Amino acid sequence: MIAEVFYWILNLSILGSFTGLIVLLIGRIKKIPRFGVYLLWILPFVRLWIPFGIANKYSLLNFIAKYTTETVVVNTPISDSVEISLTNTILAATNYFPMTFKTDLLKVVFYYAGIIWIIGVTVAIISSVVLYILTKNELKDSLSIKDNIYSSDKVLSPAIYGIIKPKVILPADIAAKDLQYVLKHEQLHIKRKDNLWRIVAVITACIHWFNPLSWLFVKHFFIDMELACDVGVLNDIDQVDKQNYAATLLNYSATKNYYASAFGGTKTRLRIENILSYKKLTLFSSFCFVLLFIVITITVITNAVKG
């Protein structure tokens, strides 16, 4: 059982890496809206978690299916047009339900690799939970200002802590002129439940700890999260406030935290450049991106048609 589970985890990791690299490339196109790039990260996370997919003749995997992958049908087709399948990129087995490896040596290798994987996942998740608890415990003595807004002398940058009842923690010495921009940014994080998605991203990386690309994807996901949040704030402020918002960001660029949506600390220079050059999307541009998002989703998230 261990060998079989790790076999499919490894397949998921390969497919997720393929999808994540595509999102990274798309993210380098400056004309793509930042919130759109943030949404595109859904695709590699789906690939890293869900082994099943719909077979589709427009899938990008069709281009490599003849050489490096095999489509494994897991059900009797629901209809002539819908077929649920798994994509096997390792090609180390001959049958899958139950799984039969090509050689006994391969079965042994995947068994012990699976044990190492389980140990790694356990260590990574426990370490993450301990770090999260320690981070929250340090802020227990923060002072309430109003509602869910608190102040603490232990933080250098404003941030959101918690998931069920998130709190905005402000530095004790925060300037009054910065408050409106900071609160707009952090409250938008709360509205979008970004701390929840941070936890999901970290757990995903823990599951795929052996794959360095998974950690790279989490890093860029967090960067795009902040860029998308900046855009959300910019939609509600004028040109003068935009410059003030950029100046405020410079004041809080020291902190990085995997478990909290911080105001500063993530690619500050890039964020300021985006803020100062930001222009609202036209209706036509928004429509074009929606179409692009649909095309990317259909071609990336679906499996190759079995030949």
C-alpha cells in the first residue's frame, strides 16, 4: 500500500510541477492582471492534490502522451464525452487496480521511498504546526485597539494572524498617516481568506517536501497574493493616495512570515513598481483575461485522451 500511495504522489508532484512552471511563465507577462495570476495558482495546487482528471483532446498532455505519459482510465465513461482518468508519468507499473510493478525491485524501491516520504511529511507538518503555535503565542499579550485590530511591540510589520478569527496586529509605533492604507490592505486579506490559503499552500509543500519546485511555487504564490492584494487596494484610492500607499509599503518591508499575511516583506521593490505603474483594467481587457483563464484551465488541468 505504501509503495502504491507514493507512486501516485510522485505522479502528482510531476504533474503539479509541469502546471506550476506554466503559471510561473505566464506570471512573467506584465500585462496579465496580478489578481488573475494569483487565481491561476489554483491549477498547480489542484494538480498537486487531486489525482483524477477529465480526459480532453485539447489537453497539453496530449503533446507528450505518446512518449512519456500514459492515461489510465479509472471508470466506465460517464458519457461519450466525459472520461475520468489518471495520468501516469513514471511508467513503472503494468496494472494499476491493483497495482503491479514491472519488477520486484521497483516495488521494493517505491516501498522504502514511501516510508521516507511519510517520515518527511510528518517532520515537515509537525515543524510547521510548532512554528505556527510559537508565532501565535508570542502575540498573546498584544493590546486591543478596536474590533479585530491589535497592537504589539513584537512585530515590525502589520500582519494578519489566525484563520477562524483573524486579527490585524499592528506595530506599537505605527504612524497614524499609515493606518488607512495598512488597514485597507489587511482587511482585504481577511475578506479573501488569504491566511487559509497560506496554510493550504504550506501543507501542500509539506506533502511534496521532496520536490524543490513545490517550495518555489509556494514562495511565488505568496508574492502574487500580495501583488493581488495591492491591486485590490489601488482600485479604491486615487493617484495621490497611490503614491502614499507606496511610501507606506517602504516603511514596513522587513518582515516575512509563511503563516501571516504581512503588509511588507515580500518583493517590496516589485510591489512598489506595480503600484506606481498600475492602471485599472478596461472591460475589454477583463473579458480577454477571462477567456485566457478558461483556455489555460482547459488545456492544463485536463488529462490526455487515451490512445
